[in-house]
Amino acid sequence: KTRRRMQQYTRQQRDQSMAEQEARRKRIEDEAQVADERIMQAIRSQERAKARAAEFRHRERSEEKARALLQEEQHVRQQELAEVAQLERQRKRQWRAELARGPATPLRSDMSSRASSR
């Protein structure tokens, strides 16, 4: 009987030890799986952040190009307006100079011929 009890006790101890080892192995596997999942989530999060940053940089470059183009168009438009204004000033200057000199000779002959025809 004692031998059987001893064998039974030894078997129970061995079974309990194996169960504890199996539980420990299972816990370690679960922890490793959780750690792997966290790592994968971190990697995916990092990839999303990189994609957002790249998108932001692309949008910034596009907006900067659009601003530069708009500024160039405004500069060209201002130059055109300045040229038109300068031509208008020159035309007015010439017109005033002609007025100061008096009417042109052909106009005088036209006026005198009109007066004589009345």
C-alpha cells in the first residue's frame, strides 16, 4: 500500500509539475503573441504616420507651387498694368504737348475752308 501511495503521490507530483510547466509555456506563448501584436500595431501606426507625413509634405509642396504661380501671375498682371498706365501717360503727355503747340496746320485749313464756304 505504501508503495502504491508513494507511486500515486509521485505521479500526482509529476502531473502537477507537467500541468504547471504547460500553464507556464502557454502563458509565455500568450505573452509573446500579445507582444508580437503590439509590435505589429506599432509598426502599422508608424507606417500610417509616415504616410500622413508624406501626404502633408506633398500637399505643402502643391500649395507652395500654387502660391508661387499665383504670385507670378499677379506680378505679370501688375507689370502689364504698369505698362498700360505708362503708355496712357505718354499718350496724354503727347496730347497736351500738341494742344500747347496749337491746332495742326491741316485743321486750320479745314476750318478756314469751312468758314469761307458759309
